Amino acid sequence: MATRARLPVLVVLTITLAAAVSCGTCPSAPSITSLSPSSATAGGNQFLLTINGKEFRRDSVVSWNNSFRVTTFTSSRRLVATVTATDIAQPGTVLVFVFNAPEGGTTFVSGGIGLISTTACSGKSSNAVSFTINP
């Protein structure tokens, strides 16, 4: 009786990656629609400034005359910032804007072997709104 030689079995394994982690776009910039209050009297006391708008995030910060203030996230449409008595010691006009920090970037994975593309998202600032400090 003749013995048959066993031939090795070839197994082909195909892995296809077709998952999209994100669409590769960065989030929109924040936008301020109003401030409350919109003015204060020079030499007044510390107060809470409510910033109304859209595209606010938990890590958004309020800039008061180019200095970041302690900011509390209320919703994607409202932030509250602490304005100190020192901030309003002198009459004048200051600019208020909201800054959303850069995100870690988005990654898109596709293709049979895996084509990876990364989009770095930079930080974004809102429009600047004037706040008046009355004499």
C-alpha cells in the first residue's frame, strides 16, 4: 500500500478595516450672541458674566481683554465667567471672546490594509464682543 504524502494546507486570512473613527472634520468655532450684563460701573464689585452663544464646550474658556477668566460650562449655549473688581477698576471698553482649545485631532481609518489619515484641529476663538466699563 502506497502512502500519500500530506501536503501543507494554506490558509488565507483577509482582514478588511472599513471603520470610520471620525469623518475627518474639525468642530465649528464658538460664537457669542450676547453678554449679561453688557456693562458695569468702574470701581464696582466682582460679578458673574453670562456669555450666551453656541458651540461652547466643557473645556471652553472666556477671555476678558486677552486674559482667560475662571469659566463655568453651563451648556453648549451658555458659559459663566468670574469678572473681578480689578477687571473693572478703570472705565473703558474690553473685548470678550470664547476660546475652544485644540482637540487631539481626528483619525480616519479605511482600506484593506488600513489607510490612516489624521486631521489636526487647532483651537478656535469666537467673535469678540465689547463690554463697557462706565465711569
